[in-house]
Amino acid sequence: MFNKDMYELGNNRSVIRELFEYGKLRARELGEDKVYDFSLGNPSVPAPREVNDTIKQLIDTVDSTALHGYTSAQGDLSVRKAIAQNLNNRFASSYSENDIYMTCGAAAGLAISIKALCEADDRFMILAPHFPEYTVFVKSAGGTPVTVPFDGDFQIDFDALSNAITEKTKAIIVNSPNNPSGVIYTRETLIKLSNVLNEAATKFGHPIFIIADEPYRELVYDGAEVPFIPAIYKNTIVCYSFSKSLSLPGERIGYLAINPVCDNARELYCAVMGAGRALGYVCAPSMLQYTVAKCLDARPNVCAYDENRNLLYNALSEIGFKCVHPSGAFYLFVKAPNGNSKEFSERAKKHGLLIVPADSFAAEGWVRIAYCVSKDMILRSLPAFEQLYKEYV
């Protein structure tokens, strides 16, 4: 009667969404002050003032039918030109409007990229720890997801990667700064990855692409470098979202950028447009396209996230938890004291703490804590974290 795989996806929400919905229910039952919801990466910092001012200006000055009407399927020409120029100014690249495809956030960019690349039996490498939906996107396109473990520093386990690459390897998904660990892949790591992929491409006679998932590019602390992957590896597709950089997660706006020097760039762009068409993406939200084009240099209030990061990391470390010090994004990765992340997450619920077990992130024994919340909630939650830890010592 209906697709079994789609039924399973709809009937079993991601663990993040399950916790988020559970938190809303418990908040209604007990009161919001008794629930400490660290489940969802939903920015707590307001959008930069330029964003709201631009939206108001567009509504007041642009004809309504034009503002809310269709754009070209790949996005408005002027918007794509503005994004290409911004990338070129920032990274000394050579993008044009014909390399940019506007998307409904980075998730749509990933789904479209994978669909555009995937042929029968293709394998897509996914670096752990990783956002669980990557496997959904790959399987939905007909590909096979292959998880590559992380090393002791949460960089790439290159021995495992080399052993996993085959003739059917089509692409590798790279997310830096990383969700869920907050770690940034170093320039050294990315250069080594480039060399491995180039050697494999030569061996197997076809390019292997990097799909760079970059919604957290602007959320960086302590002056850490986020290397621009297309400048290191030519066969790169960047999937960018303004959800975090402009605090617009619900507006679903982003773009896909094909490196103009990659192999068969024009054909790949056509495949991207075809994939967008096949997936039913008529065009990205028009008003939001015009908005982000005028706000490309706006930045989030990273100081607020940084304050939360230091507060939570230092407090949990002092309590006794083992934590990964995040250099970017807004997640703290914490080791479950007993090594069982699901049991730890369930026990945390009894203290009103909603934290995400990372088994589905390919990191068993770890949990993710999203600190894109109010400072007040973090402060109020610390006694609960202390009580929780005492149950293990």
C-alpha cells in the first residue's frame, strides 16, 4: 500500500526529535523551569538586526508578487551572483552564479548533491561522528552509506578510510565544524584526506567527491581556522546553510556551491538541477533568497555561544565528566560515565536533563549536549548534572 522504508522513517523519528517532543510534553506537565532541554540545535541567539531590517525593507519596498513569486529553479540570478562574489572575496576563489544553486537549507543541499552523484551501487563515506540523517539521504538516493571511524583526537582514522575506499566509492561527507563533537578538521587532516582521495581517484579512474556540509562555518571560537575545503581539494561540493550563521533555522535557506574547477563541473551542475527537480524542489523561498543576499557579511553573536561553551565545559569537567573541548558549532560531546549512552540519557531524564545519546551519530558511549540555550538554563541545570554524576561514582 505504501513504501515500507518511508513508513519506518515516519514512524520512528530521529532520537533528537523524539527528545525534543518529549521535552515539550514534560514542560507542559511539570513547568518549563523543571526541564533542561539540550536536545535540539536550535539557535537561542536572535538573528542579526540586519536580517529583520532587510525583511521589513523588502516587504515595504518590493512589489508583493515579485517578492513572493517564483525565482528560477536554481535561485534568483542576482542572489547567486552575490553569493559567488562573497565566496570569491573571502576565499580567493572563482565561483560564478552558474556554480551556485539555492536550497532549502544544507539538508536539501546534501540530499540534492547525493542524488545528483549517486549511480547504482555507489558508496558514500561518512566520517564519524556524524549527523544521523546522512545515512537517510544516502539510502534514499539508492546509495550505500559507509561509516569511517574517528581517531583519538576526533580527526579521521585514515587507516580505516583507506581500507574502506573501493571502486564504487563516489563521495565522502565532511562536516566541519562537526555536529556532534564541535571539533574542526585541521588543515593537516584535510590535506591528507585530499591526497588519499586523489590517489584513489587515480587508481579507480574516476573522481571521488567531497560533499562539505558547512552550516557551522561561522560558529568558531578562540580564532580557530576552518579551512575552505575547495581550496584544498578541487572536487568539492559545499552545502551551506544560514540556519546557524543568521539564526534562521526555520526559514530553510542555504545554497549548494560546485567548485568551478572540479571535474565535469558543468555536467555536475546540470545533474544538481535535475536532482532538485526530481526531489520536488521548485525553488528555495524567494523572500529569504533576497534577504540573505543582502546579509552575507552579517554574523551571529558568537560571544553568547562562547560564554555558554566555557560555562558548561568547565562546570561538567569540574564535576568529573569527560568532555571534548569544542572549537566550533554549539555542541558539547560528553562521555557517558558507564559507557552506555542510551542508559545514561534515560537516567538523565529523571533529573529533567534532555541529552542526546550519540549511538546514531556512530559514537557509542557518548552523548551530545546542545548549548545553544539560555545561560540561565545552563546555570539552573548544573545541580541536576551533579546529582546525575553522583549516581555513577
